[in-house]
Amino acid sequence: MKIFIIDFEANNFIIEDIKGDFLFNFNGLKNYTPKKIDKNTILKKTPISFDRYQKAFNQVIEEIKSGNTYLLNLTFPTKIETNLTLEEIFYKADAKFKIKYKNFVCFSPERFVKIENNKIYTYPMKGTIDANIPDAKNKILNNPKELAEHTMVVDLLRNDLGIVGKNVKVTNFRYIDKIKAGNKELLQVSSEIVATLENNWQKDWQNLLLKLLPAGSITGTPKKKTIDIIKKVEGYDRGFYTGIFGVIDEKRGFLDSAVIIRYVENSSEGLVYKSGGGITLDSDVKSEYQELIDKVYLPF
């Protein structure tokens, strides 16, 4: 079994033995002995200015009005200060999928694709609300903007799976997961989509993944044009953020992967936390800016 890491633009496709010089926990499969970190966490956020965000947001809205994109995942880095190292963040983080590799740590709640018994599954996440808001579940599920955004991502992922598989089906549309977000609890809306692969898919698994990348939930639709707009509007290098990482066992015909979100990087400018959200024509700039900030958290 090996682990792989692919950056947002698929310029870096890294394959390592699971005993390599990094830390990971992939839904219970891990390569380390747990450590207890007894520190009270300090986290200070210095996000980009609202004016900078609003300028980018308005550019996206103009692109939507021009018909160049219908949904775009707009992200930015937030400068942070914490009393924890990246390794300590990794050990303390509570997440299904987490990795500490070189200069970044990721504690992701979002699976990308899973392949087992020649079936490929994907689980797009789109739509988040504070669980403490009264009637939060009904509010997120009945919000027209959130429904439209989620439906577009599901359609995009259905099309993506159709590139590599057959008999594509949406088997669970818009179900709710609870996610810990620091001192908050969030409700996250997801769907399940499945398709059938050829029996020998593992012989060309790297190319299979590249056909699906970048992940639709963190780009938008239509994918190719939206990626061009993202590069123009965001004005920074996402790097490994919004790429994917996972495990592959070619003999068993098993692959599992996650989207690299909830991401802290030790950059040349210090620690940054990259985050964002989906923009549609119905989006409110102040709400989207607040969502970008709210997603900067450590899941302890």
C-alpha cells in the first residue's frame, strides 16, 4: 500500500511508501503512534480585507453574468498565529482524513473518490451552516442558493465520473454530516455518487485520477473555464491546497482519497490558513466573506 499527494494544478504527483517521512491518518489507517498534546490552543486570524475580497467577489459575479461560470469556489489565504507547530496541530486535530507533509498540515472532512470492488464513489460537500442556529438542518436544506450550488456540483461530479466509469448514479442526494469546527459544530451537506469501472482500472490508476482533477467541489462549473477565472481572480498559488491525497493498494484493487481542505501552510510569510466557499449569482458578499473566516479553525 502506498500514499499519494497531488497538488491543485496536478504539477506535483507524489507517491510514497506509507512508512515515509510524513504523518497521516486516513479514516483510521495511520503510520504513527498517537501523542497527547497538552496545550491550550491560541489561534489569531488576520484575513484579507473585506475590500480585497469584495473586489474578487464582484469579478466572479460579472463572470457569472457573462455566462463564463455558474459556480466558482473562491478562496484566499488568511494569516494566522498559533502556539502550536504543524506537527502538534496534526496530532491534536480530530478529522477523518489528515496529513502532515513537509510544510503543510491538512485535516479534511471531505472524501474525494473511493474505489472498491470496481465501483468508484464520490461524495461532494457543498453547503455549511452553524449547527447551533435554530432549525439549522431545515434552513440549509431549504435554502434556494444552497440547493442550486449543491445541485451544480453534483451534476459536475456525475459528468466527471462518466469520463472514467459507466452506469453513473446519485445514490444519496443532500444528506447531513456534523463536523467539529473549533468551539463550533457545523452541519455539512453532502451527496453520494457511484459508477462502475473496468476490472483492470488499477493498472492505470494515476491517469484515472488525473482525468477527474481538480476536484469539482473546490473549482466550479464548467470546470475548465472556471479554473481559468480562479487563477485570474484569486491572484495566489493554491499549491497543495484543494489538491487531493489518499491511499492505493493495487493488489487489492482499493483506492481512497480526500480533498486537501482545512489546510495550514508554513509559507515564506509565516503561517497561512487557506479557505473559501462557492459563489453563485445569489451569493451575498458579506456572508461569503464571513464563511471564509469561519472556516479558519483548528478541530480540537
